[in-house]
Amino acid sequence: MAFGAFGAAPGAVEVDAAPQRRSPVALLLLLPGLAYLALFFVVPFVSLIITSLQMPDPLGFGEPGRYVNAFRWENYVEVVTTYWPHFLRSFGYALAATAIALLIGYPLAYFIGVKLRRFKMLQALLLVLVIAPFFISFLLRTFAWKQILSDNGPVVAVLQSLTILPDDARITGTPFAVIFGIAYNFIPFMTLPIYTSLERLDLRYVEAGGDLYASPASTFFRVTLPLSMPGVISGTLLTFIPAAGDYINASADFLGGPDTAMIGNVIEANFLRVQNYPVAASLSILLMATILLLVGLYVRRTGTKDLV
Amino acid sequence: MRGIRFGVGTWGLAIYAVLAFVLILTPIAYTIAFSFNDSIKTNIVWRGFTLEKWATVCVVENGAVCQAFGSSLLVGGAATLGATVLGTAVAIALVRYRFRFRGATSLLIFLPMATPEVVMGAGLAAQFLAAGVAKGLGTVILAHVLFCISFVVVTVRARVASLDPAIEEAGRDLYASPGQVWWRITFPLLLPGIVAAALLSFALSFDDYIITSFNRGPAVTFPVYVYTAAARGLPAEANVIATAVFVLAIVIVIASRLFAASREKRLAKA
């Protein structure tokens, strides 16, 4: 085996050769991490399912937060009939925000990854700017948008003086502000994976498209876009999944209002404020199930296998 | 290469990119600018430039801002340490060894990343409630380690996969003990990946609000402070902390890029 170090041609590293080994060391390495995930991810999920089926404690005298284990599957029926508009809103907002983030992120990634390929320093600098929002608190940058878009803020003033916006109209508190806020917060998550795909794109394929008399648009849709699909898929998933569960942008203290509550707001309010744990738990299970279903369908349609 | 032309399309794209960057940077600039605002109590209207808020950062509201920041550093440090150790071990095992339940293991690592924070937060909180664990900084750290592990595994795994096992073999052939092989060969070669994973973990932990809010009990981290204060008006000192962290993070990122570039040059020469 050791002779392989001398025998192998430079650069021809056979990474796949290694996983053939079986060793008790593997167990030693895996056990702590996997036990942690089992204890704090799998067990809580079971806990969540048990909580979602609980009923009010008959000896609790209607005190908040007192529930006993039961098999009250009606909880699920009740939350769906009560909160289906919140579900629709969550997935609608998440979808719209993902689309906006894609419309901003793809051209940006294309510009940095393809057009600036010869300018390595500029490329590196612009990538730092793309991820710059990561380094300023998520809550503070959302709060900053709240101030910028507020009724007395510059954006509303300009739009009103141009009579684009009526005098009594506002931006914060509307679905538009919430969708915009979510889209903004996930631009880096969208742009980076697409950049990674486009940066590796072999430009000779694009040239070939032109040589074969394809229009730039048809070259883009039939060569560039398909080759960058892995990046588009991870970018959209990295945006859509957290967006569907987000409740900060939609909160009335940030960009939302009373009519923009998403499913995350309902879960947060039920769990932390009114202590209605079964409702919060059954909504969480339904949210997770819906997301897994949608992601499964999406991944199957687009035909990717490796997610991790 | 003939493919790149600076035609009308490219200029259009460049303008679009500039506008996108204006959008990306606007709230950052706003947050930084308002750390220098001579505000009274709430920090909404621009009242003039001052450096005073940078001096009073640990004084205002009896030091609430600074204490929250300190808690965030503590949680971030502990969570990063835990997640990096656990995640690195899993990453090495995944690349190097063959074992049963490989598919199940990959799924277990992928699922936390596909779970919305609100679900993960509620699940852990339900678990702590059922087990009768009192919530506080301890439970926040446990929760943060959890959501950081998967990201560490994914980041470090890429680095392990690019490592030639023959180098370690050579070490063993030269009678190095397993400990020596790890500390003198494997660990230094994996270090860039491990550092990247640790920085990512710290950033994720430091900025987390949702999972923290479900598992914090009375503990207040910096994002929790911001969320609670946002309803009644945020003091400029919160912007001071955010600005300082931002500048520090940007410096670290640029320094690490320069370091990586010079290292590549050195390796290319050798």
C-alpha cells in the first residue's frame, strides 16, 4: 500500500481507493457526532410528534402550558382548518422571494464568474461584497430596511413625490416589504452556489453555441443555464427552505404587519407566548413534511442526486 | 480567449451588477452610519455625527448591550468548539472508511440543513420541556452545536477528500505513532478546512435568533437583545457592536484570502 505513494503519477490521487477500509476507528470517529445528532435532532423530532398529539391536562383547570400525552390527531385537522391561509402565505412568500433572489443572484453570479474571469483580484473582492451581509447582524440589516422603507423614510418620500405611490400608501407592513426582505436576506445563499457552477463553466461550450449559429439567448438557455443547474438547484433550496420557515421579516416589529403572518409567526406565538405546545408542534410537523415533500418533488424533477 | 467580448450586453450586465451591489450594501451602510448617530434613546432620525456611542457601548442600559454581546461570544466559542470536533471526526470517517448505514448517516447529516430553524427550535424546546431541563445559556449552546455540526461535516469532508492517503501511509511506514500521524501530518493538512468550518460555525451561531429564542429561557444573546429592543427602539450602541463585528469579520476574510493566495504561490514555486 505504501508503495502507492511512489507509484502513483503526480496528480492522480485515488481518493476512492480509501473508503474500502473497514476499521473500528471509523466507529470511534462517527459515534460521538452521530450520537449527538440522534439525541438532539432525532429524539426532539419524536418529542415534537408526541407533543403534537397531546391534549389539555384535565387537571390543569385551563392553565396555560399544561398538557398530557394522548393521541389527539384532531389537532392536525384543527390547525389545518385554522391556519391554512398562513401555510399558503408562507409558501407563496417563500416562492416569490426565491424567484426575486434568483433574478438578482444569477446575473450577479454570471457577471462575477464569467465576465470577470480574467480579473482574479476583482473577482475575489466582489465575492467578499456578496457575502458581506453575512457579517452584519441579520436582525440589524432587516431593521435597517424597516427604517429605510418606513413611512417617513427616503424611499416612500421619493416614490410619493414622483406620484408612483399614493400619499397614504406605505411599504412596511405589506406583503411586498416582507417578500423583499426575505429575498434580500438570502441573496448570498443564492449567488454563491450559482457562482461556483458558473466559475467552472468551460467557455468553449458557449463559443461552440455561437459558432453553430445559435442566438445568444438560445445559447444561454440551451448551454449556459443547463450547465449551471446544480448551482441554481442548491441556491434555490438554500433560499426556499429557510424562507418558508422564517418569521423575522414577517414580524410586525420588522417588515411585516398584522396581515403578513407566516407559519413561523404562528408557531412562535403558540409556543413561546400562549404556550399552546400541541398547536405549535403539529404546525411544525406539517411545515417540515410539506417542505420535505416539495424538496423531494423538486429534486426528482430536476434530477440531482447529491445534495450534501 | 475569444469568448469574452465587452459588448452592449456586458455593459448592461455590469450596470445590473452595480445596482445589485448598491442594494446589497445599503442596509450595511445604514447600520454602520447609524452607529455614529448622535441619537437620544431611539436611533431612527439622523441627528448628527458623534463618536460618543462607541465609548458608551458598555454603559448604556446598565451594560445590557455588552452583556448580550459577551453571551454571544461565549455561546459562539463553545458551540464552534463542540461542532468542529464532532463534525471533523464524522467527516474523516465518511471519506476514509467503509461502514454499514452509510446512506442513513448521510441522511442524518443532511436533514438538519433541510429543516427550517423554527421547526428545529420548537423540537428542541419540546424535548427540553419533556425532559424537564431548565432553559438557559447551556441549552442555547447545545442547540447551536446541533445546527453547526452538519455544516462542519460538509466543509471538512471536501478537504479530507482532496487529501492523498499515501502521505499518511508514508508517515506510518516511517514508524510514526497514530498520534504523531494525526498531529504532524493529517491535522496540519486539514487545517484550512477545519478553520473554514470553525469560522462558518461561529458566524452561524453568532447571528442565530430563531433557534436561540426557543431555547434560551432567561438568557440574552446579542440577536435576542436586538429583537427585544427593536419593538421599543434600538439604541445606537447595538449598531456599534454590529459595526465592530462587521469590520473584524471583513478583515479576517480578506486576510485569509491573501494568506491562501500567498500559500498557493509558495506551493507553486516549490
